[in-house]
Amino acid sequence: MASPLHAHTLNEVRYFLLVTPCPSCGKGPWEIDAMEIPRAAGPRRTVRTHCRKCRHGESFEICCEDAPADKEAINQTDEPSRIVDLHQWLALFYMLLEKASDTTAAAARLYGYRAALCLAEALKFYPDDDELPPGRAFFTDAGRTAFREHPEKFARQKLRDMQARLPALPRMAGRVGKDLHPPTRKWWEFWKRQP
């Protein structure tokens, strides 16, 4: 059995499932069918999923703690993700911003907050005051290729400038949920077509 993936929260696992391609069709995203917590397994969970595109089933062994008090939190430490690389966090950032531009004002605040959280996760890959991230910030083929071909897109100052144009995370968190109707779908299923 493969060693488990280590995540900070279940939200980080859900973001991982959004950006991890299916080995069968190369598409995705993954949809969660069930989450099992084996007896005496501590923080270990088995996440059973299927690909939305081709229906291929896959199970992921995950180690992570229970959800934090902030239900939107991804990683409340300074440690970068070990399952979602820098390139993927930026892809999530842009994807969520696009989703925020095509919805109601209340939902846009929520997607904007999630996008800002993804950008904050991307910035955790930069050590010290380095302007470019280290090679270990990319652990997917797509990420390594993107960094090799366009390193300027990963300049730390560029990401900081994008972050500076956003409201501060605590302010965004305080505005999330105002006038927001209870969701009919789980937040990570935003790609599903409206009925």
C-alpha cells in the first residue's frame, strides 16, 4: 500500500482533489464518495473518490487532523503544503477568482476569500527573502514545466502585489457568509452545472 498523503486539514485534501488529474482520462476533478476513519488509525483516513469525467474510482490514504474552528481554513501553520504544489495553488487562485466574477455578491465574497487563502498558501513556498521559489515547490510535472518555461510568473513580488490588491484575510473572513443563503452543494463542488 502506498504511504499516506500528509495534509494539514480536510480542506487541503479537497483542494488537492480539485487539481489532481485522473490517471485514467487525465481530467477530473475527483468527487468524494466516502471518507472512512479506520479504528485506532489516529489522523489517518481513507478517501474514496471517483472522477467526474470518466467515473474511474480511486482511494487516497490521507493523514490529517480534524477540521479547525475556521471551516474555511486550509493550513494554519507556516509550513507549505506537501500535497498541492505552488503551481496548483496559483491555478486554484485564478479558478476561484473567475468563479467569484460570475456569481452573486455574497457568494463572490466567499470565493474571493477562498482564492485569497490559496494565494497565501502559494506564498508559503518562498524561503527567506528569495524572489523565486526553490525547485522543491513544484512536485507535479505541470508545475515543473511551468516554472522552467515561465519563471517570471512565479516571482514572489508578483504574488505579493496580487495579495496587496486584496483585502486582508481577517477582514475577508469577517465578511464571508453575510447575506449568503445556505449552500445546496458542498463548497468544493462548485464546478457542477447548475440545474
